[in-house]
Amino acid sequence: MSLLTIQNLTYHIGDKTLYQQVDFTLFPGEHIGVTGKNGVGKSTLLKLLQSELLPDSGDILWQPAVQIGYLDQHAELDPRLTVRGYLQSAFADLYTLEAEMMAIYACPEKSVRDSFLTRAATIQATLESQSFYVTDHKIEAVAEGLGITQFGMTTPLGTLSGGQRHKVMLATLLLVSPDVLLLDEPTNYLDTVHVDWLVDYLNNFKGAFMVVSHDKAFLNRIATGICDVDRQQIRKYKGNVEKAMAQKASDDAAHAKQYQAQKKHIDKLEQFIAKNGAGVNASIANGRKKQLARIERLAAPEPEKSVSFAFRAAALSAQTVLAATELEIGYTRALLPPMNLSLRRGEKVVIAGFNGIGKSTLLKTLVGELAVMSGRLELSQGLRLGYFEQELHWPFQDATPVNLVKSVCPGLDDKAARQQLARFGLSGKLALQPVGSLSGGEQTKVKLCRLALQPVNLLVLDEPTTHLDATVKAALKQALIDFHGTVILVSHERDFVAGWPDRMVEIQPAEALFS
């Protein structure tokens, strides 16, 4: 029996159809990766499945009493609660039972009455059957696995960064261990060590899950099946991403062949009807019209849209682009020991280190968004810097991509701005929608397009691939390889940073390993 059955699902956002009469089933124990290009509706699908959104038509039917766990990035958290307290909320029912039992034993009147002692014994048995007495160990193990212990179990939630908040919410959801996990980009803000831990956890998870991720390597390691969202449909495949995409390519080729054969047949019918609408063959032509009307026409194959772009390199005569001496970074206190860093012209460097150690803080300091706590930071004369910030933040959510592109390149008219956006795979009505209504991947494309229009000699990029599909990710990688300026990059994706950077710099809390 299926855990989930979707029947004839149709859903629109504005005048855009995401799904058209879609069917899908999820069975117990299935580990499903959700794939698709930016903007096709992957995150929307998860929101529909847990009733955050309602379908325009069709049915989403869950097995009765199934427990669903959804990673809601926008959930409101009590800012006064500590990290440990929030993680313990995964076992709130068991803690309530323990408190009831302890209250019985602590009360002189209740502790001698058989009815209360029986209740206490029942609670004790329940706590033992639910492994309550190893709860602290479970919490510590998950917190350690996701790197939460590194920023402190007693830290108030209100002081956490966006990435830290994401990790705490993910940890709590894993501790709940529901029947079905719905995870949207769970590897965001995780470094490679913690991604490895999450892979092991999900591979050993007894329930079912659906995971949206653009990280192909991650999905290949966890998925036993793929749910691919494309062209208003959802297709389900067995195997990992590589097997699924190979099958999809074969299906698409077969569909293209069927479409061409049908088109040839339709063209022949239409030509006969046009030629014989009157005269001796009119009755035959009328029959052909009825035959034509009965044909269920196949959708035309959509050509694969290529994405190719380049970053504009500004000239720079200095050999040293940036030099830091005994640099301390942080907010109210230094996050790391004093560090030394030197970047040469044309050098491409990846910054590595566990999540939360201060990689993003370092980049913000280098670009001048944060003040240097102590030490010296020298930038070469003539430096023109381009910065990609990890967070998707827009001062005006109603601004359109066209206007946002024109704002950084005033010489562009609307047509030229749309042409630039199209190079990043953002075309048609998407270029005229409010940026806040776009998917994470589409918003990232707008940011990259703005960055590519400004001549720079130093690119500083903080997790630029987080929301990007494989096509745009490959184009970005090639653009960085071809860029003649200097690059400093933070990325948790191994495949993306494999082979092309000049060096990798590892940040560690005990000592700075810069050279």
C-alpha cells in the first residue's frame, strides 16, 4: 500500500502551469530524489504535499495517521530557547511523560496510592520502550554530526545565523524520525564532513523520504529512485540520478520520434483536406477532418536551452591583489586566531572549513561589509571587486529582473537587459515578474547576471551554486575557469571545485593555515 497517492494534480502560479494532471505514488521505505531545472516546481511540490499550498485540482492522498516531517525554512522559533532546548522538543511528549512520572514519585500522597503507582509504572515502561534514556546521546550524536556543537548547545536561537538556524531545524526533524521526510535542499550550509554524515543517516533511515537537491553527487549517494519534474509533469524512475537521467534521455528520444511521426501524419491529413475540401473528394475530406479532430496531439519536444556566459575582467597592474596581516575577523569577538593571507593576480582560491567557522564572515570582511577587528587588510590600487553573497536578499521584492539588471548597467534598455538574462536561462515572462516571486535558482541567475555585467578584477563568491541546476552550474564553473581575474570562492560542492582552483585554503579553529 502506498504512503502517498497523487491523482490528476494541476497547479498554477499566476499564468504559469507547474503541473498538469500529474500522477505519482510514494511507497514505504522509498528514498526519492526530486530533480528538475530551476523554476519547474520542485519546492512547490513539497509545499503541496504538506498542505502549505492547495492544488487547483486533483487529489493528494496520504495514508491515514502517517507522520510527515517537513523542513520549513520560514518557521518561527522562540528566540529565547537554547539550541539544546529546541533539539529536545523532538521528544517533547516523552519529556512530558517523564515530568508526570517524577511528579507522582515526588508527591507523598500519590506515591503510596496504587492507581498512581500503576500510572507511573506504565509511563516507565513507555519511556523504556521509546528509548527515552538514550535521548541525550541521540541529541549529541545528531548535533555533532551536523556541526551544531561547534557553535554551542546553550546558544539562544535568536543569536543564530541563517545557516546555523537551518542546521538546528534539520537536526530536530531528523531526531523526530517521522514516517516520511520532505527535505528541500538539506545540504545548504553543510560542509563536506557534515554532508557525509547526512548521507549515512539518510541511507540508514527506515522511513521514506523525498529530497529536493541540485547536488547530483549527493543525490547519487542517497536516492533509490528519482522523481523528475519537467514540462508540467512528474516522472518517476528507479535508481540514482545517473540511471534516471539516462532513462529520461531515452524516453525523450522516443517521444521526439513519436511526435515527428504524428506531425507528418497530421500534415498529410491537413494537406488532403485543404486540397479536397470541395468537389468529388469532399466527403472523403470531411472524414479526414473527423479523423484529425480525434487525434490526441503529442506535445512538441522542447529544445534544450544552452547556457553560456562570461565574467568581464577589468585590467589590474598590481601583482598582489589583496594582503592580510595578523587579520582578526568577527562581530563582538574574534572567530579565529590572527591570520595571514595573500592573493596574487589571476589566482583562484577555494576557502574550506567546517560550516560556522567563519568563512562567510571572512569574505564579508575582505569585501568591506564587516570592519576588521584587528590586524591589517591591504587592497591593491585599481581593485574592482564583484561580490556574490550567499543569502537571497533584495531591498525591493517587487523589482523585476529586467530593472535589477538595468540598475547595474544604466546603458541597457529593456531589450538588451532581457537578452542578458536569457544568457543565464531566464527568459520570457520570468524577466518581468517580481524577483521575490521567483524560485531560489531563478533569483541566483539574476544575481549572477548582474555580477557578469560589471567589469571586475576580483570575484568573491559565497556558495554561488546553492540553488542552481546542473546546466547553469556547469556554465558558472566554465566562466570562472575562463575568467582572467582573481577568484576567491566558498563552496561545499566537491564536484564544482574539483580540478580547476590554484589552491585550497583550509580554515581551522585552532590555527590559521593561510599562506
